[in-house]
Amino acid sequence: MKHTRVSTPRTVLTGAALVVALTAATVTLKSAEAAPAKAPDPPTATAAGQRAKGITSTLGADGAGAYYDAKHRRLIVNVTTEAAAAKARAAGAEARVVKHSLASLDAARATLKRQATIPGTSWGMDPRSNKVVITADRTVRGDKLAQLKRVASGLGDRAVLRQSTGTLRPLIAGGDAIWGTRARCSLGFNVTRGGQPYFLTAGHCTNAVRSWSATQGGEEIAVTEAGTFPGDDYGIVKYTAAGIVHPGQVDLYNGSMQPITRAGDPIVGQKVQRSGGSTHVHDGDVIALEVTANYQEGAVDGLIQATICAEAGDSGGSLFEGDAALGITSGGRGDCSAGGVTYYQPVREALEKTGAQLG
């Protein structure tokens, strides 16, 4: 969650494990061989994510997702065969044989999209449970809830349905980061395009606002150039005011800034932070990727889900780990008093589709 920071006169906007039974009957000296050395565990979630990509690309249909055990700094790769498990272990991961392949879980998500795209619902693949986790908020009732239960039941043990007392919504409304005449949101990440300064925020924010200021009712500092929502949830805004410095930083709301130097790809289990104009900085864990959130305004696919609270006005803010930009705050359930979960547009996709660069 990135926050925008403004100062005068110089303004700154910154927005198991598998147990292998080694039944050694009789091993002769001639046939005995030393086990191949295992690659060291990845030291960080970023390294785990990069390794996971490389490993899963070699597993094909035998792969079933991956996640990071932050406590023990271990990469866990789900597989459906012992042969794939051996391949994953040799590549430096802990292998876990599971029932459902990634293709099977993707088919379950496709069924949900065809038969149960109901506002107030969301779903994503949880590699730790090897299931698609479906969540229905309190607005899903009556016939719609019955429909959702029928579809979920038809997916068997590939899916689990949970109900939430919160309401799924984009987190747009008041905020102190960036203001428009109809909404306030939070700045995500400062970027450049064609050598000119821009910033990224949520697409549902740029759909609502064309002219942006740093204070409520203040002078224009930027204008919306493009945005996408629903489907995706990102927008790009061009700075128009002179004399504004555009550092690649996230406001930590403790008097310091976190420099942002690159875009990262999150992995389930990763510890992350969010910064936003309304509730400032909170942290949590990534719990799902490629999530679909069915807002009242329409469905958004490919989101990151994290156990971080957010509230109205935090939309567009920054999801990050260290110097890596990860996502743009889209929406969520709950609040920062009772707790909640939030959804994020992956920043790498936003950069690629807008032609922008961090910095």
C-alpha cells in the first residue's frame, strides 16, 4: 500500500514433506551410491518464488502449486507423482505429494466462473490445503447462496466453501492521500512512461476521478490517462504540476520511506506490507494467487490475496516487501478494527499493460 506524501513548497508524492521409505534389503558395495547433494534452502521469499517458477516449469502436469514456509525458510512444491517429487527435491525444494493437480484445480475455478459468478464471492487456489477456497460475504443469501453451494458441492473435495460476515468491496471512499471530486484513494507506485512522471493506482479509482490533487479541494497535480476495471484493477495517472519530486518510495508513516527499486512476484506464505492513505502501514501474509473477486461492479481476476486489513480510501495503495513492488490495493473484506483480508492487482501486470517503469 503506497501512500502519497506531500510537502510544501517541494512536494513529494510516494505514494509431507514426503517421507521416503528407504527399505534397504541388501545393498552391495558395487551398487551403493551417494545421494545427490540437495540445493540449499532459499534464504528469502523472493528467492523461493524465483526457484518455484523454475521448478514448476519442469513438472508439467505433475505440478500442483508451491508455497513458502517463512518460519523455516523452506520452499514447498506440491506434486502428484513420486517421480515429480524426486525432481523437485533435487532442484532444492521440499516436495509434497497431493491429490489434486494444478490443472484439476484450475478446472474447478473455471467451473466457478461459468456457474457461480455471484457478487460478494471470491475464490482462489490454496496450495497448502490443495483446494480452491470459495468465500461468500454476508450479501450472498437465498437462491444465490443455494446456487453457490450446489456448484461447490459438485466440485467435491477440490473446493471448500466459507462464509464471511464482512462485505467484499473496492476500498474507495475518503482518504488523505490523493483526492478527486468524487473519491479519495491512495497512490500506489510512482512510475515513468516515455520519460514522463506518472503514478499507478487502482482502476476503480481512475474510473471515478479524472483530476487529482494532493489535498481535498486542492490544486490539480495529476490527471487520469487510462484505467481498467473490472477485469483488472489498475490505472495510470500523469503528473501535470510543476515542482513535484517523484521518488520511487513507499511512505512507512513513521517518518521514513521505503525505496522501491524493482517489481516482484509474490509467493503464498510470503510476509508482505501494505501502505495506504487511510490506515497507513499494516502487514500480513500472502495466502493465495490468481484469485477472482466478484465485486458488485464486476469480476476482477488474477489478484493477490493477503491477510492484511484495509479500509475505504486505501484503494490504490502499495503492496510491497522490502524494495520490491508487488501489488496495488483493490478491495477487501473487514476492517482494521476487527481484521480482514485484502486483494491486490499484481504490479508487474500493471506495468506491462501500461508500458510504465518503476522509478
